[in-house]
Amino acid sequence: MEANLAALAAQLNAIVWGPIMLALLLGTGVYLTIGLKFMPVRRLKAGFQLLFSKQSMTHTEEHDGITPLQSLMTALSGTIGAGNIIGVASAILIGGPGAIFWMWMTALCGMATKYAEAIMAIKYRTRNEEGMLIGGPMYYGKISLGKIGAILGVAYAIMMVIAGLATGHMVQANAISVVLNENFGVNNWVTAVGLSILVFGVIIGGLQSIARMAEITVPTMSILYLLFGTGILIMNAGQIPQAFGLIFDGAFNGTAAVGGFAGAAIAAAIQQGVSRGLYSNEAGTGSAAIAHASSETKEPIRQGEIAMLGTVIDTIIICTFTSLIILTVQIEMGGVVQSAWLFGDDGNAGATLTSQAFAAGIPGGGYVVIVGQLIFSFTTIIAWSLYVERAGVFLSNEKYKLMFRLSSVAVVFLGCVGEFSTIWAFGLASLGLMAAPNLIILLLNSPEIFKLTKEAHAARIEAAKQAAE
């Protein structure tokens, strides 16, 4: 039975992440980037300035949502997880170092996608029966595009519930149970009970509880992870150029041993890089838009410029650190990983590879990975419980939100005792299926996205002229 499920998951994953999905994901990002005249890249510095401005860190007088900073931290808590630690290593093991290059490309294109998702989420958000600000792809699809958008919105919400339970809950919970079992001998059933109780304790408090937790844990753990990572890279600074060389060479030339010829290696690098990149930063899935819709800001463009920072922090910074640490340590140790990635990976090897790289790079480094994985995966579960709840309520009614919260807890329990490779494969497949309707909605709304951005740019120029006078 387990073997049949694993085979089915692998087949589904191969179909979902075929040429059509890759073209839709990257194509949408490229199209939006060009249509926005590369604004996300040009406004990157301004985005960070907006993020740390007083306006982004304080509540409005209405206090009817969360701050823009909290919305980004909540969105990041849903993306910084197993994908940044295990996913990066797995991408290297299966697709070779070249997969990292395609993760970068997914992230750069994803900046425009995340920007578009956030401005649509703010513009077309609404309020629930309790007066809370709510939104996301299901809402901006339904409100902006009428009947077609409503169909796409329902399809998105259905896939969000499925993907959330599989990717945001089962994969992350399984990663936690694997880490605790392999490193401390904790029984998976004990982890299942303990983690379920912790998750319930946070999500029962709703959005405000989730946002407060994310605002503290995400930046704290991210900074610690990067500090330890910086120490390892400083110690292996001489291997960094070679590591970048492996990444660029693998992206365009491949490793001939994979599949017997270079073309297969390049295809594997692209497939792994794009799918793991999307799993890491979720650009195009629309999940972050649900968090950003609850921001108290009244300026869609401002929130969009904050939202686009998510892919930079998640993939360009954290995933790059993970990949460079793995590659530089392996180069220093004699290039062991260069043969390891020829044989594929079932997920567990990815966790082991990252942990070993940190342990070899700095004393106690293995525990950094362990603690990082535990905290990142936990915060991801919490954020995705919010997404599942919002999608579920959209499909049903506000009175059923407790049912969806309890469903999240139940699936977390199951994820702790499930089989890793099957869960991981189903998770990646469901994430791709969820992204499709959202990307179509964004493409259909692209003229409005470009118009809103152009108007905001013109308003900034006019305001600057008046200030100068």
C-alpha cells in the first residue's frame, strides 16, 4: 500500500511539475516583471525602508487588523520552513548545484508575483461577519473577474485546503518528528501529541495570536541562522567562488551522469530549482496574499512593495546561505556531495546533508539546523493553519472556522507518524495545483496591476516635486 502511494505521489508530482506548470509559473513572473518595468528590483531598497518605517510597525487607530510588518512576518512564517533547510539540500541532491540557480530565478520573478498578489489582496479585500479584514486569491478572483473569477476562486480555495493540510501541515510536522527522532530518539507518537497541543494553543487565538508569535520568532530565528551560517562561510571563504562555479555550471551544462546525458541534468536542475523554489517562497501560490490582506494599511502599492521582500528574504538570502554552506563544506571535505546528488533523494537525505554540513562547518553547528528546523517548521504550520481556515471559511461559513482549526491539529498529528517521501511528493504536487488558478487570476488582472503601479509612480513624482517647491 505504502509503495503504491509513493509511486502515485511521484507520478502526480512529475505531471504537475511538467513543462506547462514551469512555463506558467516562470512565465507569469517574467511577464509581470517586464510589465512593471522591473519595478520590484528597482524599488527593493525602498521596500526595506517602508518595512521598517514607523507606519509599518504601528497599529492604526481602528486596530482592525495587523500591522504591515506583522503581515510580512506572518507570510514569512508560512514560507521559511522545511523548504529552506531540507528543500535546498534535496534540490541539490536530485538536481545538482544548478538547481540553486533556478531557485534564484524563481525568486526574482516571484518578487513581481508577490507584489501583484498583495496589491490585489488589499484592493479587493472585504470584512467577515466579525468585522475582520479578509482577502486573498479566492476573494480578488471572485470580486474582480465576476463569474470566471468566482470559479477560479473556488478552485483555488479547494486546492488551498488540500495543499495547506499536505504541504503546510503534514510535511512540516513530519520534518519535526524526523528531526526529534533521529537526533534525540523521541518517539514519533510522543512528538505527534506534543506538537498537536502546541499548535492548538497558538491557533485557537486566531490571527492576532499568530501575528504576535510570527513577529517575534521569525526575525529572531532567521537572524541566528544567518549569523551561524556567516561564521561557516567565513571559515570556508576560499571555497565560495568554486561553490558559485558549481551552481552556474550545473544550471547550464549539467552533470552528465544524471540520466546519462547533460540535457537530463539541466532538466532536473530546472525542475528541482523551480519546484523547490516555489515550495520555499510560495510566490505564485497566493498564500501570502491572505496574510497581507489583513494588514491595516489602506495603500495597496505600499503593501505590495513590502510583500515582495518575502521572496528576497526567504530564497535569495536564507536559501542561498544554506546552499553555500552545503557546497563549501563539501568542497572542503573533498567534494563528497558531487557524487551524492547523482543518486536521488527521498527527503531524509536532504535533512541529513544540511545537518552534517553545519556540524562540519562549526562546532555545534548541527544543533543550529535542528533548532532552526524545529522553529521554522512550527511557525510554518501556524501560518498555514490561518490559510486553511480562511480558504475553508470562503467555501463554507464563518461558523465553521473552529472545525478547520481542529482539522489542522489532526493533520499535524498524522504528519508526525507518516512516511516522509510520500508526504513530501504529495505536498509539492498540491502546491503546484494550487498555484495554477491564482496565476491565471493575476494574468487576467495584469492590466489593472500595471495601471495601479503606474498611477502610484506618477503620484510619487508629483509629491516629490511639490516637496521640492
